[in-house]
Amino acid sequence: MNVSVTIYKEKKEKDFRMIILPSGRSKIGLIQVKDYGIISYLNKKDSEKIGEFLYWALNENDNEEIEDEVNVQWCKKYFNRSSDLKVVIEYNNIGFEFFENKYIIYLKKKEGRGYSPFKDENGNMVEYIFPEKPTALELGTKVMEMFEYKERYDGIIE
């Protein structure tokens, strides 16, 4: 079973907003975020709590069809923004998956009005595959390290 969690972090060093969204399936079987998630204002020192939230979202994932979906724009539903473009400009994105008994996190970059895999200077996708199930602290710490890497790359932090 392939389950996926989407993690968004505001492009700020302090007092940032983080949004963690579990997924289900659309009517045609594609992975789709659910109508609920976690919005938090944690910081880097709260890595263990971030990891706990990620495991909560992973446990909320299923292959059930999302029925009676709320008809509210994605940008307003989770981010209180007026357009998808504002979201991708203001937030970085990491994917977290459990696939083939592997826990994988991977960094994404802004591309147009959405996100695509982020590649380093050598053209390799920036991802981390945990050798075994990570603790909440290990997972939260690695996610924050990846966000920090992207923010350094973007020149947001030194």
C-alpha cells in the first residue's frame, strides 16, 4: 500500500506556519489530500512533535474514496490565500510516503502554480529513505533539516 502525507512550511525562519495533510483517493483512484489536516506554529525545537503529527497524518491515510468533498478552493481551505500561486510562492513542500515498507521523505520545488521534485546541483532528487521506521524525533528532525536546506538554497536563511 502506498500512503502519502503532504507537508507545507511557510518560507520563514521563525514563527512559521506548518500544514500537514493526510490523503485518500479521488473518485478515479488518484491520491488526493483529505479535507482536514493539522495547522501548527511549531518551530525547529519541536521536531519530535512535528514527527508525531506526521505519524498521525500517516495513520489517517487510506485508500478509501473521498466522498462529499468540500467545494472550497485548496488555497483557501488550508492556507487562507486567494490563489494557488500565492501558496507556492509562500510555502515550501515536502512529501512523506510509506511505500514498499520504506519511509521516504522528498523535497519539492515551486514549478508554475504547483510543485515538482527538487533536484540538487548534480541533478539528483533530494530525498531521504530511512533504513527502518524512524522515531518521531528522527522524522521531525530530518523534515526540518530538509526545509532548512531548501531555505538556504533559496537564500531565505544563511
